[in-house]
Amino acid sequence: MRFSKQVKTIVIYAVLALILGLFANYIHENTAVLNELKHLNPWLILLLLFGYGIMLLILMGIYNAILSLSAKPLKPKENLLLSIYSTLTNFFMPLQSGIGVRAAYVKRKHHVAVSSYIMSTLIYFAIYAVLSSIILFATGHYILLILPGVATVVIVSYLVLRLAGKHFARQRKLIKLDLSREKIIRLILFTLAQIALQAIIYFIELREVSGSINPLRAISYTGAANFSLFVALTPGAIGFREAFLAIAHRLHGFSNAQILAANVIDRGVFLIFIVGLFVIMLVTHAKDRFSGATQSETKSDNSYS
């Protein structure tokens, strides 16, 4: 038992050391992001940080809504720490690696089959893609594309879910999902809240680089940016988000220069937010270790009394 605790401690410190190393490497390779932060209004930075904080709470709701399709939701503290780990992993690792972190965790701690969790996550991605396609075309310059555009996304999402289901069936993987109306509606509402907050954050950043803008253009911009999630081959989708936004510039109407400037602001402020998450994680682990040590000392004192 004591040996397993020592191994767990070593793993935790190894992960923290790895994250610190990734921080240093990111800052070394993205000095332009830090230089941009020096010229930003502090109130703008605080406003965006507040937005990211609300976003983390919404993501916690989404993760629990996904998990509720196949198991019981996580407790708030557990959900918070897992969400922080997932956010850090997505920021520094390619291919949305945070999904793997969550799937491995709920399998080990809550005995949820990876196949069930992956299918639940794919349902969320399908909802996210369909809603993003609606706002992309409905608020862009080419509204007549909304029917074929959204229909294409719906068909692709359906095919992905079907193929994933058949793949797991061939491997004889058990999939247990509760697709009741209440749980699906809850997931849709949290996803809507996520996209709405993303649009607000992007609107604030775009207004900073382009002055007065039409909110509908920021909403269309959000729809285009969201599709970079599905091909995030690089950490934090660096390059891919900008590419999607540049390709869709006729829909949202922003120039490449405005796209790049807004994304530099977004990544710079988000880096500050990531540092804050890392500090929260450190403090939480320190408190847990202190609490564990105190309980051990108490038991030891009681054994001598």
C-alpha cells in the first residue's frame, strides 16, 4: 500500500515536471504571444480571463453530461481537477489528447468502458459540429448555403457514429448508453452555452483588433473556428484554427491580418489562464498531501494513546 502511494506521488511529480517543461518550450517558441500581451489593456485581459473561467465551468458541465450517458457524474472537485488536466493536455498535446486522459481516468476510477465513453464523446462532437455549422452559415454572408452545409455535417456526423458503433461491435466492445431525452437535451444546452460563450470571447478579441464589428460576423467566425477542433493535429490547434478561419473568410468577412491578430490575443490570454490552472492544480495536490499527512499523524498519535 505504501509502495503504491510512493509510485502515485512520483507519477504526479513527473506529470507536473512535464507540464513545466512544456510551458517553457511553448513560451520559447511563441515569444510573439508574450510581446502582444504587453500592449493589451489589463481590463481586457481580466475580462477574457473571466470568460475562460466561466468556460471551464461549462466544460465541467459538458464532461458530466457526456459521462451521464454511460455512468454517474463526477463530484465537483474530481470534475474540476480532471477538467484542468484535460485542458492542459489539449493545450500542449496534439489530437485533442484530453479525451484519452478522461477516458482512461473514468475507466480506472469508475469502471466505465472506454468504448462507452468514446461513443458518448462522439455524440457530443456531433452536437457541437451541427450547432457550429448552423451558426456558421446562418450568420455568414452566404446564408443560402445553410441547408446543404448543415445537411452535410449531419450526414457526416451520423456516418461517424455508425462507423464507430460497428467498429466497437466487431471488437465485441460493450457499449451501454442512456440516450434519454432529458440527458440529450442537457448535453445540447451545455453545448449551446459553450458556443455562445466562445462567440462572446471571439467578439471581444475581434473588436480589439478591428474596432466596431457586427456581432453576427463574430458568431459566423465562431462557427468556422470550432471546426478546427476536428483536425487539431497540433497542440491547441495552432495553425489549424487560423487555416479554417482563413478558408472561411468569405463567410465571416474578416481579413487574414485580423484573424492572426485576434488569435495572438486569444492564445496569449489563454496562456495566462493555463498558468492559473496549473497553480490551482499544484495547490490542490499540496493540500491533499498535507491533509493526508495530518490524518496519518493523527492515527499515529491515537495508536500511542
